Amino acid sequence: AARVKWLGQQAEHGINALGILRACGCKPEIIERIESQVAARLGEMASLTPDNPLLGTLNSQKQNADRATTAAAALNSDRAIKRASIYINYARDLLTEMTRDNKLSPALAKSYAQELHWLNVSIIATAHLSQGQKSIGLQDKPAALSHLKHAKAVLTRAMVPQQFKQERLTQIQTLLDSLEPRPQRPDGTLADNLDAYFKDN
């Protein structure tokens, strides 16, 4: 009974993760791997307790998750973002488990883990960027700066190659500069500036 309960919980987490991954536009091959793990759990559950009413519930949840589209990714609240992050991290844990069970090569697992890490960073940064743009529209400069700086910090800290994040960082920096223009750097090298300083003084 404990095994069945555990399988049910894990299948439900996996189904929720699939819905989030689909809604966030995750790579199909990663979704397929997670799906195979969920199917294995549902299959084991069905063989242990064929008439378990929870199976029907989980299967209908799975059908809903299969229909999730990127349009459904309304990650416009901190709670929705946190929930998405939790399930993306859960998907990463599933991939680690599959590697341990020799269902996935360590090289592929590493590549997929990086993809999921970037997906997680992206949804957080995108949400803050959207909220920052909304705040600009509402003329709320402090809120806009707060969201944009948060988005920039999340991207800067992300352990992914620079080309993944450069476009988004440039976009954020342009918005930040429009709100808080950066001081113009004086021309010339430091040595020239020092020479000029000592001449003037």
C-alpha cells in the first residue's frame, strides 16, 4: 500500500511537471523522457492495484497536461512562478534518477539539466521583465527599476553560456538606461585623465 501511495504521488508530481514543461516551451525530447518515467509509474500502479480509483483521476490529469500549450503559461504572479520552478526542479531530479537507473546517459542528463536550469531562469527573468514593462506603462519608476534589476540579476547569475542570455540582458539594460541613464564615461585612457588632472591642479 505504501508503494502504491508513493507511485501515485510521484505520478501526480510528474504530470504537473509535464504540464509546466509544455506550457513553458521545453524541448520535446526532455518532455518525452519525463513522460516515459510517468508512464512507468502509472503502469506499475495499475499492475499493483488495477481497480484503484486514483488511476482514473491521474489519467485525466495527464490528458490535461498533454494539452497544455505555451499560451497557458500565465506566469504573472510570484506564486505561479514559484510553482513552475518547483516542478522544473522536480523534472531535473527525475532525470538524475533516470541516469542512476541507466535509462539516460550522464552526458545527455547533463545537457538536459542545463536546458531545464535555463528554462527556470528564463521564466523568472521573463516574468520580472514583463512586470517591469507593465510598471513603466503605469509610470511607476521604482517598481519598474526593482523588477528590471531583479531580472538582470537572475540572468547574470545563471550558470549558462553567455549567448543564451545576451539578447535578454541587452533588452533589460536598454530599459534600465531609459529609466536611469548611465553617466557618460570621459574619453581617453586613465593615464590621459590623470595627466589632465595633475595639469589642472
